[in-house]
Amino acid sequence: MDKTDTQLLYIAAFRYALGRSTYMVPAIAGAIRESRDLLTDETARLMAREIVECKNLGMECDAAVWWDLAEFLLAGSDDDKR
């Protein structure tokens, strides 16, 4: 799988889980955290922006997971450092 396919896969999984109230929220957020080094900074910023702009992040426990992920993604390193 090339870099573009990897980005698309993570974005699709992220968008599937965003706003849902399901066990998938922490599962997907955890997978994104664990695989941050596979994501471009552009993809990380896109995900963080979509979290901020989302009108319904699910239940309170799900929203907390999303806010933590957005903070984590925005604190990431530059692509050049990877």
C-alpha cells in the first residue's frame, strides 16, 4: 500500500467513526494515535480540523476521546522530521 492509500484508509476509518456513539470511537482514535508516524501532517491537520468543526461528537465520553485526539494530532511533529 502506498502513502496515498494509507492516508485514504485512515481518513475513511476516522470519518466513519466521527460523531458516532460506538466502541469504534476509542478503537479508531487509538489506531490513529499508534500509527501517527504513518500520517502526513496534512492528514493530521485535516482530522483535527474535522473534529473541531463537527457539530456532534457523539456522547460525552466519545467527545472527550475526539478532543484528546485533536490535541495529540496538532502537537505532532513535522513530516521532515520523520
